[in-house]
Amino acid sequence: MQHETGITIKDFLKKQSISKAALTDIKFKGGKILVNESEENVRYTLKSGDRLVVLFPPELPSSGLSPEQLPLNIIFEDEYLLIVQKEYGMNTIPSREHPTGSLANALVGYYLKHGIESTTHIVTRLDRDTSGLVLIAKHRHIHHLLSEQQKGGDVKRKYLAFAEGEISPLNDTINEPIGRCSDSIIKREVRADGQTAITHYRVLSQGKHFSLVELSLETGRTHQIRVHLAYKGHPLLGDDLYGGKRDRINRQALHCFFLQFTHPVTKQSLTFTVALPDDMKRIEQGMKKS
């Protein structure tokens, strides 16, 4: 810690992006700041050779979030975060229509079973019927650090989708604002008074009636990919909310297959990819045969 000699713990922790709220929690909710194994406060001035350890207080799940023992397809786990492949048909968090069975319920159950003192910190969410990779922080501070990466565009996700029709041009950016439909609390649409929404896409292959598309987002609006492709006249297969037909698949054919970010503690660049789920694989196989 020779480069930090002469500054207070408070100033050092600020440089590590530990927020004032987190410091307050450490002080009043059971956390500790240790220097050379002795407890100190944030006014302590660091000296060469000091070993600083910050212990965040244990977190409790929300009282309204019941633990459930549901299967979790864990792609990666360490003491700071989890990467899970979510199946379609599972909410990320509970909703009024689906108060149980969510990824959040499953995480609370998993934490309880394995003695992890935390609540749910889901960094990247997916719609109920969208499958694929989800990034989860195990602690509030890690969530904060990953959220800062998100704001800077450094948490990168890519999606695969099957959309109706032959899309042209084959590579393009859709920059159209998205807002809530005036007659629906669920449905979104492109509208002049909406929020900025930017989607990049490239067509990977095309059949007679639909296209396989890779997409990435600059913004994270609700239903963004679904709304933008429907606006272009190419709704996702199975997405009946936005005009997609359900003759080949009974949910929107959308899958988050790629996730890349910098580990907030080790600073290592991490990249994860997963294959298409079976229902989308069948569509791909049908495209190759046609």
C-alpha cells in the first residue's frame, strides 16, 4: 500500500468507489474496518506496510421475497458474483401475475441453502420469456461497481433472435425512441416522446420466411429488441405481443448468448457464451434444411 501512504482510510475507500452509504452501513450495521487486524475508523491515516481489510455487514433478503429451492444453471460463481443461464418462462423478479418461481426467489433459496448472507442483486435482467445469461452480484457494493460499469457501457451483452421476414440491410443500427403505449401498462412502442433507444444488429443467416439475427444494445429499454424489430416490420418469432406468429415457437425467440465485463475485484476481463436453447435450435435446424 506504499502508493496510498499518508491518506485517510476514508479517502482511500472513496478511490475504490465505496460509497458514503456503504461506509454508513459498515459503521452502523455490523461491518468492520481493520488495519493490521485491529479495528480502526475512517479517519485513520494509512502508513507504508499497512494491511487494510473492509468487512461489509451481512445482508438479509427482503421480507417479501420467499426462498424457493428451484434449479439454477450456474455458469460461473465466486465469492463476489454469479453468472446464471435463465430458462425462458421464469421471471427475473416476482411480479403481480407471477409472485413466485422467479430467479430472485431461486437465488434466495440458494443463498439460504449454502449459508450466503446476502439478498438478490441482479445486475442484468431478462424478460420472462427471454432465455440466456444473467449477471448477479452477491453483495451491495459489488452491485454498485457493476452498475457503474453498465453506465459506462462496459457490461456487454449480445443476443440471438429469429425474426420474421428477410431483413434489409443486413447490418444496421436502429435508433428510435421507445415509450409505453398509451393503452397498455405492458406494451411499448416507438414514439417521439419516448426515451432514446439504440439497437445494433447484423443478420447471420436468412431462410424463406425468417432471419437469424445477432443484436447488441447501447441502451436498455423495456422490450427494446422486440419493439425495434417489430417497428422495422420483422417481429420476433413467437412474440404475439408485438405481432409475431407462434407456429414455430411459443415464446419470443430471443436468447442472451454472450456476456462480457471486468471483474470488479480481480479486474480480470471475463467473457461467457452459451448455446441456443433447444426450442431455438430446432428453428435453426429447420432453417438449414429449407
